[in-house]
Amino acid sequence: MIKYFLVGWFSAFLFWAFSISWLFDAVNYYGAGNLLSGFITILLVSYISIYFGIFTMAVKYFQNSRFRFLILPSVFFLLEWLRSWIISGFPWLNLGAINEYLWGALPLVGAAGTSFIIVLVIALFFEKNNKAFARTLAIGLCLLMAFGPGFTQKAGQEQLQISVIQPIDTNLNEIINMTKEANSDLVVWPEAVALYDKTIIDRIGEKNVIGGFFRQEGENIYTSAINLETQHFHDKRNLVPFGEFQPFGNLLSSVNEFFNIPNSNLDRGASTQKKADWSALICWELVFNNTFTKRARGTDYIIHMSNDMWYGDGMSEQHLKHARMRAVESNKWVVRATIDGISQIISPRTEESSKKLDKKTKGSITHTITLNKKDTFYLKYGDMPLLILSIVFLAIGLLNRRYEK
């Protein structure tokens, strides 16, 4: 079994080392040094590779089970789910998110469910019993991913013209000047451009702005998205470990001093927050399925604001892909504003999306979106149906394996 684990772990290590090499830039942003940043990056890549190592062990363990075509996708789904929760979670580049040509089932089961379907299809093609049925089902699932509702969703009727600002830095005066030049119903700023102060409202004139700010409430400081006109806000819940909070409390407080990290004591937003017609996902909240479904459910459109400067040049395209994925999953427009790129106003229908503001390009985009309060099946129920099924299928497999012994 160890051999199978190592094969899976090493394969995953190569994939993650190539895919998230930008972690090095994130760790080194405040000057940790190349040697230490490299060591920490390798440590993180080694950790997340463990999950695929466990999966390849499961392939060996259940190889003779008559239920393996259901067990293996269930194991894979549960491992991706666990990766999204353990040690604050790293739900990045799930299998179902990688290939945009296979997003047809996203409005039904989301990216995590698409991971389940992909592994199920592979298992069905290797199924030795009832080959005709297994191959037919596999082909049907492939057609669902390639031509399903993710590619045929309809737009809403009501329209809203929106501008996003990409300022390159957090110079508030320049951001306000760019806002005054924008000709739209609403202007969206990136994440954490300033400490929120109501005097900002007077400076922007009659513009309707949703901006990213540090928000202070008593002794607590949050990263928030705030509508300056209505004063409605969303507080960031999924904080970046070490960069925005200490995952182990004061135990590793000396780490922040060494890394020179300035914002490592931010407070976490509440799990349930007051709704508005818009919903906000701040930075990597975007990739947490539970946060996304809970926040976007029942809203007209989604705002994603971020500061990807920490991560160098390699991460922005992947972050943008996750934003596109969320648009398809929800059938709602995603308005993405970042400090230094990539910004875009994203439609669930690719051809309707705005142009992109590329990395390190200063400017703004104005585009008209359509509003849609109706939720997709996935937005209503999230990962829960498949989570329950996966637990049941795994339990059946374990019991059957025990009976066989």
C-alpha cells in the first residue's frame, strides 16, 4: 500500500509544484528570503499532495470491490472536500475546475461534483462487469459535461452598467479620480484599498461605489466590501493563514515578526451575514464552496474583489478561472476588481464577458450586466447532496470489504 501512496503523492507533487509555484512569491512577499520561502513552498506542496496519495491507496484497496465505480469517485470527492477544510483549507484547482470545456454540469453539481463525475467516468470505462451499461453511462456523463446546462443558461432581463477600477496600487486619491471619470451606475473598487472612513463618501461625489476597505468595529478590524451609498457590507470570512490571521493563535506570533507581515491579526467575518441585492467574495473566499453558495444565494450579481500582488504573476489567471467557474455555477455575473490585475466583468456566457485588464495594467472597464436572482440547483444545495452520497457509498464499500474478508 505504501508503494501506491508514494506513486500518487509523487504524481501530485509534480502537478502542484508546477501549478502553484506562485506560493513562493506569496511567502517571499515580505522578505522571508529565497531559501526559507522555497522550503515553506515545498512543505505546503508536500502536504496537499498527500490527498492524492491517499486516493491511489484507495484505488488499490478497493480494486476488487464490485462497488468500486461508486467508491472511487466518492473517495476523491471526500478528499477534495477535506482539503478545503483542514488547516483553514486549500480548495484550489479542484479537478472539476481545471478544464473549462467540461463545465456543462457546473450549475447542477458544481466543480466538486464535476470532479466526482470525471473520476466516475474513468472508473466506468475500466469496469469489467456490465460493460455495455457502464460504457453507455460513461458516454452520457461525458456529454453532460461537454454540452450540459453550463453552456446553455439564459440571461436575466434587468440591466446594470458597472465599472471596475484597477489602480495598480492603493493610492486612494488616484482611485477616487478614476472613479469620477467612470460613466456607469456602479463603480467597484478592489480589496482593502484603505481604512474605511465616512469622509470618503463626500470625496466621491454622487458616484455609487462598492469598495474594499479595512473596517473597524470596536477593537475588531475586518476586511470588508462596503456599499458607500447604502452602507451595506460583507466581512471577509476566509482569511489567508499567516498573512491575515494566525491559524495557531499566539503560538507562532514570532513568525509574523520574522516575515514582517503587517495584517496578521484581522478578525473573521460571521458565517451568516445580512443579504443585499449584490453579494461579495473577497480574495480567496471565491474558492470556498460553502462560502460561495451561502453568500451568492438569492442575490442578483456577485462582486469579487482581490489583491493578487502578493502572489507574483503566476496566480492571477488561475484566480480568474475560478471567478469564471463561479459565474457558470451560479448563472450570475461576477464583477472582478483587483489592484494590479487581472480584472474582468464576467458573464456565465463567455461571449458576453467584458475585455480583461491584464496584470500590471492601470485602467478601468465599463460593461453592462444582466441581473438574475434565480438560483441554480448547485447554488441552492451546494455540495451537500454529493457529500451525503459519497459518505454512504464509502460506508457501503468498507462494509462490503469487511464482509469479503
